[in-house]
Amino acid sequence: MKLKLAYGLSGLTINLPDNCDIIAPRFIPELPRIKERLLHSLRQPISSQPLHHLVKKEDKVVIVHTDITRATPNKLILPIILNELEQIGIPQSQITLINGLGTHRKQNHSEMIELLGKKIVENYQCLQHDPDNQQFLKPVRTEGGNQALIHRVYLDADVRILTGFIEPHFFAGFSGGPKSVLPAIAGTEAIHHNHSSRMLSDPQATWGITRGNPVWENMLDIAQATRPTFILNVALNSDHQITGVFAGDLEQAHQQGCQFVKDNAMIKVNEPYDIVITSNSGYPLDQNLYQSVKGISTADQITKNGGTIIIATACCDGLPESGNYSRLLASSSSPTSLLEKLSVSKQVIQEQWQVIKQLKVQYKADVFVYSDGLSDEQISQCFLLPCHDIEKTVSTLLNKYGSKTRICALPQGPQTIPYLDY
């Protein structure tokens, strides 16, 4: 059978055996009259007053948005919010947009235009979060005694609006909601605590779980302490079209969005597979191998011990070479020794969370990487196996596992989260 994997901007078509199971999210068409639906969500939100009742003409407003590694349709969402604020009488000079980078790299000018549109970049103050710049960080403390440094401009605003999109997340349960504060605009120490080995080792820190997940609970605790005024989150289909809009109260709107996504993206599987082919949902999510650990983790949910995962990820941005992900993987002679080292270390190294998740998968299964953006040397450096031809690799694996080989494909990668239910 022919199958198109979400890969880069154009996709990747491959031939797979006819007995290959295809696991994909239920396709939901784009909401009709989407601009009207977005505006309606601002005026009739979930468990909140309408946005125009929460803002006064003299208020300073901050809007947090996702960065270029996320598929949030910022150029569609943000103008709706900005136009509503303009109708209220808020001048552009009183509105600041913050790129919620967490520990990701800053975007250059052309990337910011790609992300937000030229009109927004040229007419509004657009800041890029820096988790290490103490000048722009300010402490917050929760009722339970937790504390974190958060972007000062956000905290000092009269109105704080969080935007994003909701999809299953491999250790935070779901994206969106409180993730727009922690890690998006938090200081490095708070991010390291939230992404520490101790937090990630909890079995509840996984796909599709919020309540009882220590990572998500910590995110929510910190986010609530910043007193966000309003959120606007969306759900997307495989074509990156908006299928659901969830606006209003941080916790209630996000919970409704999570349930909507769970109902459509999480799929029960009765038995694990020997071979799982996956992607990282295409551009912009497969820009680098660091982000593509999510696609690997997705496949791991339904892979047998001793099985094999094949991921197709374009990686136009490489590993990337910046940051600690590639450095950590190059610092040890084997995945086992590195995982042991990171698991017992009290020191948290930036980006170790992605390395830990990757190594845990490799403890269980072989992982092949097909990528136009990575060399064999780069792939091998990360303890992964280069793949130049997915069809030939599958053929070799079918001979290895025998006549009863179970094989499946996740063409949309982590937009589908399969889980075992024996």
C-alpha cells in the first residue's frame, strides 16, 4: 500500500506491506467561518467574562504566543484578539506580544514575520523571552510555597492573555493552557525543576494525563499564581486547520480543549507491534531531532520490547547543534551509561529531559531515523540508526521478525497518540 507520511513541508510517500495497520487521528474538518468563531469565543468564553469586560482603555496588555517550532496559527488568531482590543479602545502602544520561547532559540526578523505577519511585527512591541535575563524576570510564589521567575513585562501588565494550541504532550499530558507560562515565559531554574529527572520519572508524566501528572500540576500551579486574565487555545487537524476553539478561564477552557483533543487523537490499541513507522507531524514540528523525540515517544507507546521504530523527520534545523541535546548525547559511550548518569545526577542540565525520554525508548527498542537534514554521523552520534530507504529497512525487519510480524504506521506522528489497552 502507498502511504504519505507528514514530513517537512511536502510529505513523504512510501510503500508498505498490505498488512500494515494505519493509526491516524479522526479527521475533523476546519470549523466554518473560523474568524467569526474566534471572535465569538472572545465574547462568549468558557467560565469567564467576555474579554471586552475584562479590559479598560488605560490598561497595559500582554499577549503570549508560541514560537516557530509550534503549529499555532498565530497569524489567524492574534489579529482577532488585537482587533477586539482596538474596538475596546486600547492603542497599539499599550500592547506587547511576547514570544514564549522557554529555552528555545530566538527567532530572527524574517522568522518573526513568518510567525506573526509583517503588520504585527512592524506595529507592535514584540519581545522574545530569555530565561536567563534577570532584568526581565520577576519572582512569583504560589499558595503552596512553590516559586518561579516569570517574564517581568507579563507580570507587570494589567491584562495577561495566553494563546496556543492543544495537542497531546509526551510528559506534560497536553500542550497549551499553563504551558504558556511555564516553560514559555519562565526562568531557567523553574524550567529545569519542572523538567527534572525526578518529575519525568513519575509514571503519570506522560501523554494525555493532566490531573495527577506532577509536571502539569506544577505548570498549572505557577501559571495560576501569575493571574492570567484570559486564554485562547485552539485544536488543529492534520492540515493545521482549526477544529476547536477554547477561550476564557485558564483551567476550565484548557480542560475542555484537552478532552476534545483526547476524544479525537488518542486511539486504543489491543496489542503491541514489532515495527512502528512514525513521523513528527511534518513542518514546523519536525524542524530538528530534538523536537522529533516526541514522534519517537509516540511510537514507543505501542512498540514491543525488542521491537523497532522508524521515524521520518526532515530536520531542516539539524539536531540542532546549539543547546545541550546533542552535546549530552555525545558525552557518553552508550545510551545505558548516559541514562544512568542523568537519572542519579542532582544537577539539571538544560534539554536533558528530551535526552532522558529518548534514551528510555532506546532501552526498549531500536530506532532508525530517515532524514534529509541529518548526516549518518549526526544520527549515529545520538545512538540512533541511519535509514536511507524506509521500504528496504522494513523489508529487512520483516525477515528478522518472521511471518507473524506485527507492523503499523503513524503517518501524522504525535498528532495521534496510541495507547495499549489489553
